Amino acid sequence: MSEKFVELTRFDKTHDRENRWLAHCQSKLLPYITVRSRGSSAIVQWDYISYPPSVDSELFSLAPYIHDTANQVYEPRSTKQSRISLGPGVVTFYNLKVPEAREAAALLYDAIQHVTAPILLRYGKTA
């Protein structure tokens, strides 16, 4: 595990590492970002599941900003085979080359942390 994401490979047959990462993110109120490497490509995903339900509505209201920022992270690292999926509480980059996926995951973490930290402080939620 890095400090910003967990990288999972096909050798991770159980969900132990992913579950530990989720528990860590939930306890520290950090962005839950995973990189799923498969050969030379990877999927990067942020999911809002690590945040308390009390911040959902404010977090979802910032979806346009999150999506714009996610696109800025994604575009320079994407290939013709890549694609992006943007939801109110989930951002996924598909088929990035592994080094670019790791870079994108770290940058996406920073962007999500920048957005969520003030929200969590307003709700009195700090790790």
C-alpha cells in the first residue's frame, strides 16, 4: 500500500488488502483509491465509501468540480484504449498503463483530499 492508494494485482485472490485499505481510509477519513493492475494496464478508482453519510449531500454537490478535476488528471495519461466513468461519488479510469495509473491515482487522491478536507472540518469530522 502506498500512502495514497492500494495497488491490487491478479495475485490478490482475497480481498484482505483491499479491506485493510478501506478500513484505514475510513478510520482516517481519507480518499479511498484503488489501482487494479492487470498486466500492462490498470483501473484506477475513487469511491466515496470511506466518508460518513452525513457529508454525502455536500460531497455530491461538488461532483461537477470533482469531475472536472478528474478529467484533468485523466486526459494527459489516457490512451486510445482508455476510458473514464464519472459518477456522483465514484471516479474510474479504465485501461491506463500501469505507471500512468499510479501517477493518476496519487494525483486523484490529492484532488479529492483537497475537496473533502473542508467538508469534513465543517461537519466536525477529523481523524
